Amino acid sequence: MHGYAMLEVLSSRGFPKIKGGTLYPLLKRLEDQGLVGHEWQHDTAGPGRKQFTITEHGRRELARAANAWSQMDEVLKNFRADRQETP
């Protein structure tokens, strides 16, 4: 997926407006860490675009991060439930 399409998807999913000046440095950092890669997609109608894809390392890190968020979500749910039960 190219950067502009990512911005559109994020916007459609309720994220606040993110500018390219924010997204592209983040993508560069993810690429430097080996979490995403890119290939140039050439277009006869206009300039080429970088197509970003998640790497296997990126998939593993995403799964690890999703698991960590899930665990934190459980901790917070339990904390809120305990607070509601305590007068």
C-alpha cells in the first residue's frame, strides 16, 4: 500500500488527520528497523509510488505488540471492575 492510501485508510477508521510529513518519517523508521519494506510501483499516468509491505519480522512484532495491548486491556478492565465494586 502506498502512503497516500494509508492516510485514507487511517482516516476512514477514525484516526485524527495525519499528514504526510508525519507518516513518511515513521515509515522510514519502520523500514530501517526491518518491519516494513518497499518497492517502487511505476505508473504510466504519473509518478511512481513506493508500495510498502510488512515484512515477516514486522508481522511477528505486530503480533507481539497486539498481544501486549490485549494483556494491558485485560488489566485495565479488571482495574475498572474492581473500582466499581469498591464503595
